[in-house]
Amino acid sequence: MRWILPAVGLALFSVSLYGQQRPFRTDDAELLDTGQVRASIGVEFLQAQRLSLPGLKGDLTRLGVTSIHVGVGEYAEFQISGVMQDVFTVSSRTEQPPIPARFDGNTTTDFGDLVLGTKLKLAGEKGARPAIAFKFAVQLPNASQDSGLGTDQTAFFSSLLFKKSLWRAQLLADLGIAILDSPVLQGTQTDPFTYGLAAIVPVHRSINLVAEVSGRQGPPRRVGNENKSQTRLGLQFRAGGVRWDLAALAGLMPYDPKSGIIVGATYEFQAFQRD
């Protein structure tokens, strides 16, 4: 952090437009250059979110939705992401939930789970062939069951990433699997198929329209590891040397939020040079 924070401050007026993750969940198959750092932060306001383990329904505010990506070589990129604070306001409760939460009142807070990932380049875009990368990540159980916001389980994800340019637009795709331990049945797991499809369409030299559908689909409902899917539609725009994003969210499954608003900012800088 001693070198990241000063570099961020110096880089605000020299941000590149490489990489288009926010406000997507679908990752980009292209890697950052060696020594390049991309730092993003945002806020999410999610309405009518259902939490199956504590049997809660309400509104979830996610403060400090943060990610840092670092290009560590010609063929590799390191990623770390998490949420500084989740705040859940309860509107209704189930009388006998699978795992009751332990908090007083109608508001609970906790840190979000931390995700550590690595992305490896397999092929660059050439002719009709899209750019292809492989990504694997582990999600750590930082949020606790006591708060009602966590599962106390570690999760593993792996996926193939694709990116194709079509005229001025870009298409991103993410196809993979997840390994999710059950929070209620010891020694069992769920292995859902994960997916993401996103499009970026420039409408001005500093404005992009963005759209995405992403989620996971597996066996019939497993408590704590339900199927999920959501769509996001919004804008990316440049102002003050930073790329900002604004998007609306709609949940497509019972355990997704009914709707939501996402805002955030992304900037990049050169932290170190290749030897």
C-alpha cells in the first residue's frame, strides 16, 4: 500500500482506457501490460435481496466494492477484490431459517468475502479468432454466518474468457464452473455452471453503452448455493481523467436482488517496468 496509494494520486490525470470490467462481472480476456495496475471502487444499492441461510429479505448496500488488478508478466495478471462493508436492512424474516443470524435490530453489517484470482493468456485476438484467457479464483469466507451475510465456506471458480471486436463494439464472454461447499450439509458441494456475456458499444469518444447478463446454473435448489442470474445495463464515461460507470441491475432468479443501482470509478497507472 505504501507504493500503491502515492501512485494512484499521481496517476489520476494519466488514466488509460485499457480494460472495461466495471460495471461487469464478466472479465476481459485481454491482460494488463506488465507493471500496469487497474484500481476500481464502487457502491451498489440492491433492493429486495433474499438471503436463504438466515431467512432474511431486505435492501443491501455494498460500500467500497473494490478490485485491484496487476499485470505481472506477458501472460499473467493477478487480481484481488472484495467489499469494505455490506449493510443489510431487514424488511422481513423467516420464522425457522436454516441458520439463524445473530444480530439485534433490523440492520446487520459485515465485510464482504475476499476473492483472489489469476488470469492467464492463452491466445490473442487475430482475424476471426477471439482473444482467449483462463482464469481461476478462490473466494475466502470473510463474511460470517452470524451476521447473516456470509456462508463461512470457501468457493473455487475457473473459467475460459473470450473477447472479440466487432467493428467498434466489443463482446466479452465467460464460461466456467464453480465448486461451492454446502453451508448446511457437511461433506457435500454444488458444482454449478457459470456464465457471462457482455457488450460494449461506443456512442461517443468518451461514452460507452454497456450491457451484460451473468450468473450460475446448477442442480435444483441447494440452500446457500442457489442458482443466480442478473442483467446489467449502463454507461461508461470519462471525466477528470477517470473512467466512471453507472448501471442499473435487474435480478432474474428468486435469490437475486429485484433491482439495483451501481456506480463506480476506475483508473490505471504504471507501477513498475518490465526488467
